[in-house]
Amino acid sequence: MEKISIGLIVISLLLSGCTAESEPKPVEGCMDELATNFDINADVEDDSCEYADSDGDGIFDINEIVGCTDSLADNYDENATDEDGSCLIPWESQYGVNWVERPGGEDCECSDGSEWTFWTRDADPEKVILYFQGGGACWEDHSCKNPGGTYKTNVHDDDPNIASIFHSNDYGIGNFRNSANPIADWSWIYVPYCTGDVHLGYSQGIYSDNNVSHHGHANAQFAYSHMLENYPNAETILVTGSSAGSIPASFYGAQTSIDYPNAKIMVFNDGSGGLYTNDTYDFYEIWNLQETVLDFPMSSNLNFNQMDSGDLAIASHDVNNDIRFARFSDSNDETMRMFSALLGNDMSIPYKDKIMYSMNKTSEYGVDQYLYMAPGNGHTILLDSRFYSLEVNGVIFADWFTSWINEEPIENVLCQDC
């Protein structure tokens, strides 16, 4: 009877769910099968999952999206993280980008004493562009007071890698992936600017708060010698520059016409049409121009202390009247108006009137020069994205520039309400 009672008690306990043993504890761990530490036995997620990053780019393999990462391609995928080689580039120069940075010579340096280098791009050896970079200027205590204020002090502050910078849509004639670029297949000599002397000085400037190495002439001459040595058979040469770089373009255009007597020489001035000097400063003394300009055939025809952009074109024309000239200016160029004020010019005269005064002077002299003047206070166009988009009076600048390059008939394009 006692045995039966005990058995009934055990059965009753089992039926009621009560046992002497406790339930098994849950296993915590990573439950994501895509994780490298997935735990097959885990039944509770503990946020311990780890994932592979096989290419070390900071994006887990599970989050990688393969596709075209080139923004210039027709099939660019803004969400793609890994290039898969599928990009469809609509067009690219047959010579590619292929910029090469080159060291300067013994006398070459920037205003702060740092190393000066220049860049070249080998493409069509018969068509060459000699381009002078802009970047302000300094010539007295105020303008030279703050390095980097009104002038560039070294070549790497804003141009860490020209090859990568020019590999974009933002650099006008430096964009070799735009079929509308008329000089995409040309060879380049790119002359960086960092000396505050419009590429023409060779002096040691001693100012109240700063010393400046004005070695622009030595730098530019070194780059020019590279062009002479490496492109002796050039048939067409475009000498140009933007802002401060447009001033030496006239000097080197004249010199190029002497050194390449059988070549077609073109000079394009970008963004300095209304700038002039008025004897307020003696640049011959400040920048030692009395010596450096002797290296150019136009030296006796020009007074640098009292000149405007028209005088530069006329002096080059007097050396060789076969040189073809053109220029671009913004009618109210804010940067050029600032430098005009620093030079002590009469600021009551509208900037566009100064542009037209210089232009009319060249026309009356008989210089074959054309002007594209846009409304607004912008500054320079050759290395700007608006090279392809700017339109004035129904004429797109890129089309106008291309016609000029190809020696096709063009007319001046002058904004009306500007």
C-alpha cells in the first residue's frame, strides 16, 4: 500500500510539470550566419558578431557594393563602394592624362624658399600649350605682409597632385575626358606660380614683415627650356595663362615666335583685360625686371611701370605680327578690381571700361585680337567648369574658343547689360 502511494505521488508531480531538475540556461553568441564568429549553438544574440573586411577599406564585405565608381562614366553608381571594371567612359583623349611632375633647376624656388616643381604632359608633339598658373602678386610692405594673402607661396598648397585634380570635370581645358575640349590631345608645359612676381622677377624682396624670393623668371625659364628641348618640331603653340599667369604669356608668346619661326603661335590672356600699372611702383627695381626682361625680344617696346593689357599685345605684335591673340574677361572681375586698388588705380572707372579701353587700343593699332567678355564678377575661365557652359549673346565660350584655336572666323562677344 505504501509503495503504491509513493508511485502515485511521483506520477502526480510529473503530470504537474514539477521536477527536481532546472531548465537549461540559454546560450548567448553571434547568431548571424554571415559573421566570421557565427555560433551554431547560440540561441540568444549578444551583439558580438564580427565581419570580414578583406580589402581593408573600412567597409565590411557584407556591405560592399560592386559597380562603377567613376563619376564621369555613363553608368556611374553613387552607391558603389568597389570598382568592378564596368565603367563606360563616353570619351577620353587617346593620350590619357599622364601628368609628370618634374624638379626645377638650381635657381628655382618659391617665395618661401620651398622647392619649385613643374608639370608636363606628353601628347601630340606637334601641338603644345605653355600654360602659366595664376596666383596673385606682391610688391610692397602691405601686399607682401601676409604670405598666402595676395600671392601663392609654394606649389603644393592648392595643387597637391595636378594629375588627380585635372582628372575631373572642373578644369576646363585640363579636362581630357571632354570631347568638347579642343586641346585635349595637346602636349602641356604647366608652369606653377609661387613667387608673387607674375613669373617675371628675379630678386630677393625685403619687406617690413616678410622676405620674399621673387624667382619667377628662373622658374619659368627652366620650364620653357624643357619645351624647347622636348618639342623642337612643334607646329602649333598656344601660350597662355590665367590671372597673373596671363601677363607673362605675352612675353613668352613673342619669344616663342622667335624660337619657332615656322610654327603657328597663339597667345590667350585669361582674366587680366582691365588691369594696368600707372607709375605708382617701380617694378623694374622691386622685381629686378631691368635684367629679366632683357631675355625677351619685346623689352624695348614696353614700359612695365605704365602699361595695360593692350600694351602687352602690341609689344608682342611688334615682334611678330603673325601671332594671333584672344582674351577672356569678366566685366566686373572682383579679383582684378582688388589688385587695381592695391596698385593705386582710379576705382571710379568701371572695370569693363578699362577692358574695352585696352581692347580698342589693340584694334586701332592693327593687332588681330578677339575678346569674349562675360557679365559678372567672376575671375578666369580656362581651368574652370564654365569653360563648357558659359553662354553670352547665344555664343558658348567653348565653341568660340575652339573656333579661334582652329583659325575659323569669329567675332568679339561682349555682354550687353553688364
